[in-house]
Amino acid sequence: MREVCKGLKPEYVFRYFEDICRIPHGSGDTKAVSDYCVYIAKQSGLNYTQDEWNNVIIRKPAAFGYENAPVVMLQGHLDMVNEKLSTSKHDFSCDPLDLMIDGDWLCANGTTLGGDDGIAVAYMLAILTDPDLKHPALECVFTVDEEVGLTGAKMIDLSECKAKYLINLDSEEEGIFLVSCAGGVRADLTLPIQRKTVTGEVVEITLDHFMGGHSGAEIHKERANADQLMGRILFDVLQMQDEMAFSLIECEGGTKDNAIPRTCSAKIVSWLPKEQLEQKFLQCFAAYQKEYQFTEENMSLEITWRGQEEVSAMSTQSQVKVLFLIRMVPNGVIHWSKAIKDLVETSLNFGILKTDFDNVTLGFAIRSSVDTRKRELMEQLKFLIEFLGGSIEFYGDYPGWEYNPDSVLSDLMVHVWEEMYGVKPEIQAIHAGLECGLISEKMPELDIVSMGPQMEDIHTPQERLNIPSVEKCYNYIINVLQKIK
């Protein structure tokens, strides 16, 4: 197998990263990558634990002269978000990622790269297996299923851990250190539907090539949500027509509640002339293109006629309810923080839309740094879906991570960055969820900072990892560990 990363520095970091990219490790499919970490621990003679959920803790003794230094925990997650272009044939369950180098950037052909958070795993494995590094005793924690509710961090047993400091390696902006994050919860809304048998022209409507993005880190950029826009275009076309223009068969869009959906498709059965129906959709879509001209340069609408068929479409009442729900459900930024400039306080992302014979289901990721506002948003969704005769399930509730104004680790890390690179790093809070909140619940005395190398467009097929930044941040982490005595 070709070695795309051969020759990149740091050598062992990129060697481990490329190994990880050969192993399927989407959320819920982390056994193999967990076993790989255990294999590295065994090969290096390091103490490890692997639990039933596939979380792994690998311990490395202190280097000579660091025996009395405080224990340091390094932490990242093993799973990645599996997203791909609609044209990609990649099978995440078995295919290795097709890595490519584009100048200073590492990316994957047509899919997410998994730099979030594969680079953290590679960093930790490189540190664990380098016998020449100077550092305190280390506890390297590899958690699973962070991307679907921080499940691994919830379930992992840290009762035997002794760390005083935690450096979380799940951030994506070089030179920005995170010291607080929002809490969150997932929600699935289920709306029962009735069907009727009708005959007409079956038409597939596809919205595609939206930017998408991370529902925490990029929710404030006001990129179009393909699921919500599908509800809007179907609703608007019906509003333009005095009689029923079509009956809805199904809607499908998005695969991850924490990724802004980039594509959505709907099947309808129509009785309008082809030119008349297409004109109405194109007229609406042209208005949306103007609205999103600065954020969605490539958004597209495709209309495909499938021919005359007898189909099971939604009843008129069910269609009204479904389109009302998709059209009117809240989405995006709900509140901005008044305490921290330019920080989103509360948001939700309408990430998944799917239809089976009896139900339409909507999946959401809700985030807030204010617990009462998170609960208020949960109540709004509950009231809306129950008013329409549906139900809601909440899961994956996780706490925020509170800012510690007395952080010794933060002061040290700022000093070392400034000493190495001549500028002060930024200290920020983030709207995206991190595992730091759950870990700090288990170990309340931990002093925590989150950092990482430069990545862009995570959770999308455009995801890329900056190669020079990987080396810069790795050298920095090594230096920080050396300073902790």
C-alpha cells in the first residue's frame, strides 16, 4: 500500500496517522482502531486498559528526573465523522481513506479525513513510543464515539487515574487554547404519517453541494441547511399553486446530527405539466441562491422525472404536518453570549431527515453554555412535535466545561507558546462540545486546556489538516511536557 505521508514531519506522528486512516473508525465502529492502540502499547511494553466500550488508557512512566512531577493526562477520541461527496463510492465500513497532499494540506479524496480526532491519537502514540522524550508520568486516554454523544467519555472509568493536568487534543485552530465549552444533548423527533395510493409522475428533487460543516464550530456562519431548505422549497411550491401540485412520498437528508447537512432529496408524485412544475421549483431556488450567495456558491437543484407510477404517498393531512414541521422547526444560532464576545451561547442543528413507511424522523444536536436555555430549547421541540401528534426522544446529554480563572496549566502553556513562537496564543471558550466537561465531572480537580493543530472544514469532505501546523504543535506539546516538573 502506498505511503502518502512518507517523508512528512514529525515522521512517527504521520506514520501513525496514516495507519489510522487505513482502519475504518467511524462512530460506532471503533473496535479495530482501539485494538490497534492496544497493539502499540503491547509492542512498547506499556501498561494499558481496554474496556468493554473500546476506550483505552495507556500509561507511560515518568522519564528520569520527572519521578516527582505531577501526572499529565493527554486525551483524544478514536472515532471520526463519516461524510462523503454524493458522487463518492467510498465504503467507510471497509475502505481505507484515500489520502492526498495538496500543498501544505493533507486531505482525503471525496471524504472526511478524520483529522478530528485522528491527529490526537497519532500524537499520543508518537509520544508513548518515543523513548527519548523528557516528561512526567503520562496517562493517555483514547475515548470512543465522541461524535455521537461523547459516549466513551461518559462510560470510561477514570477512578485509577492520578493526573493533575489534562491536555485535551481535540481542537482545530493553531494558537488558540480552549478553556471552556458548551454542553449539549441529542434529540430525535418522530412524526407518524398516513399514506394513500395514487398514480402520477414520480419526481425526485435533490438539493446538493452545500458547504455543510461542524454544527458547533461553524453553526454561526449561516450556511444553508439542506434539510430545512428542502422543507422550505416544497412548502413554497405548494403555496404558489391553488390546487395540490404534488403529494410527498419521502424526504431524506443528512446522516449526522452534528454535521450541517449538505444534501437532501425528496420524492413526490405530481399531476402538473413538467414545464410548470420545474418552473416553480427553479423560481424558488433562484431566490434561495440569492439569499445564500456569499456562503453557498455551489448549491444546486436537480429535478429528475422517474415516469408514471402507482405509489404510496403521504395523505394530505400527513403532508401538511410534515412540511409544517420541517419548514418551521428552529435551526441555527438561537442566542449569542452576552458575557463573551462573538461566542454562540445556544444553537441547534437539524442534521438528519429520514422517512420510512409509517414515520418521518428529524435528528437534532442541541448546544448551550447556559443549561436553562438548553432545557428551554428541548421544551420547544417537545411542544412542537407533540402538538403535531408526534413524539421526541432525548439522549446523549452532556455537561459544559466551566472556565477556571486560576488555571496553572493555562498560564504555563501560554508562556511556553510565547517563548517558542514570539506571540501570545488566544484563550477562548467554544460553542462546540468537548469531552472535557464529562472528564472534569469524574476528576473535579483536573486543570484542563484543549488545543490542536490547524484543521479546516471538519465533518465535511473538504476537511483538511495543515502539515506544518502538525509539526509545530507536536514540538510545542513536547516542550510543555518537558516544562512540567
